[in-house]
Amino acid sequence: MKAAVLTDHCTLSVEERERPTPSDDEVLVQVKACGVCMTDYHMYHGTFPVSYPLIPGHESAGEIVAVGDAVSDVTVGDRVAINPSIPCNQCGQCINGKENLCENFTSIGGAADRIIDGAFAEYVSVPAGYIEPIGELAFEKAAFAEPLACCLHAIDQVGLNSGDTVVIIGAGPIGLLLVQSFRTNGAGTIIVSEPVDERRYLARDVGADFVVDPGETDLTETIDVLVERVDIAVEAVGLPETIETAQSLPSAGGTTLIFGVPPQDTTVEINPFDIYYDELELVGTFSLTPNSFVRAVTLLQRERIDPAALITDEYALEGLQDAFDQMEDKAGLKKVIYPSDSD
């Protein structure tokens, strides 16, 4: 089979690899679509350390072409989304329902202490318990199940109440999925801050009530005019300055959620008196849970969330390098790879 392999930082090649053979409790999936994530980009650049060589890719969907001897609840031909986050289900975190914080976490092509080859390949083996049937849902939409599940887990972290006012900083693919996710889960008013015109317009199209260009107007002053209070502020960029901006926005009793991935050595300033006196919360969110993945697939199947407008670039496997180059230039939004369409 063909696979896109990271052999070093900033070094990518499409190679012939042996087609995986599923073990007794696995299925073999022919990958029909795989989204390109910032995690893949960081692996490529070496800013997220991995052991080379590695096949990245963790936002995927495809068709089952073989099943292990112990697998009985799915069959060849089933169309599925792949949950790449594999907890051990035995450690204290897993037992307490926090599988995303598993002490022995494994990821299929994504971020974890243990990373196995992922879905930028024509075929990938997956534990049978980590696939979800998608019915007739288009593969490119089903590939959004993983990032959408991360968004749903994030909302679980902040305890959203129906009617809450939410401010989202950043309208990249995740920010735009968060807009739809908060709307679907009952947010009353959603405000998006984004300097790029096209992304700001799209945020309005997918459900934001108000959009703000932070380069043109002061975000805090604009919010004060638009709404009486901010219940939840979400940082979906990963920069110290935007984290500090988000932390400054919630009203008394409100919450700041850090979703964007900052550099590991980044520090920010906070005012502990404000946190104490106004009972503010600062919350992080990492990855997804099996429960949030199942919910994500349901929302995609029922078209409660439609990610189609986020896809701006589509490539065969050989185009992954072009996708990374575009991400370097901050061009477009979501890039989708179709490994089974390789030359």
C-alpha cells in the first residue's frame, strides 16, 4: 500500500508499505478520507516530538475490508469513522471516566505518549471497539468526527447552560466547529473574534451572532456594547496574547477555556485576585472521550453540524506536502486527503 511517511522533521515521502494484517480484535479499514490537523503539522515540523519514521493522520473514515477472528459486530463493507484515541481502560483516569487523560494513552497517528502509524495511508488497522458506523454519511464529513468530538468534550468541560453568552477567539477549523457545537448545545449568544475576513464571514454563516475584527476594533469595548455579560470565553488559537485576552473577558462567575495548543514553555500573566473575588474558572481541554466521539458521529449523521463549508482544499495522498505548505502560509481552512485516490 502507499503511505505518507514522516522520516525526519520537515521530511515527508510517499512510500510503499506492507498492508497491515489485523489482529484478532482489530479491523482493517481502507481509508477514504483523512483530515489534516495542526497536530500533523507540528509533527512534520518537529515541534511535536515523535519517533521517526511515522505515518501520521488521525481524523479519518473509511470502509472495513477485513476483520479479525474475534470480531463479530461489524463486517466487511461497513462504512466507519475511526476514533484514534485508544485508552487502556484500566488506569485510575480511565476508571473515573477520564479516558482522554489515560496514563497509558495510545493514538493512531495523533498526539499521545505512544503513537502508532496513522491514516495517511491506503489502509490502517484499528481496534474494533474504536470505530463507529456512519451509514451513508460522506467520508469527508465523517472524518470530522475526531475534531468535533474534541469540541464536544471541551463543552463538557465548561458546563454550558442554555442561553449562555460565549466568546470564541479564533475562527480556524476548530473555532468554526466550536461555533456550531456551542450553538447545537444551547448557547444563547455567540461572538467570534477573528482578524481574517473570509474566516470571520464564515463564522457568521455557520452560526455566530456577532463577529469582530480585533485589528479594527477593541474586542472588550465591542463586547461591552453587544452583551451584558460573558459566561464563557474560548481561546482557539494557542498564543499567549490571545489566552490573556480570553482570560480578561468573562464576567463574575464565568469561565475561560483554553482549547488552542500553546507552545509547551509558554507562560501568561493572570490576576489571582480577580479569580478569587469574581469566582472565575480557568479550564483546559485535551483530546476526546469515547462518549464524545459517538455523540460527534450522531450529530454529523443527523446534520445538526455540517462541516462541508470548512473544507477548502482536497488532495490525493501525494498532496500532503502541499497541504502542509498551505498551512505554513495560513492559506485556506481544512485540508482533506483521500489516500485511496493516490496515483
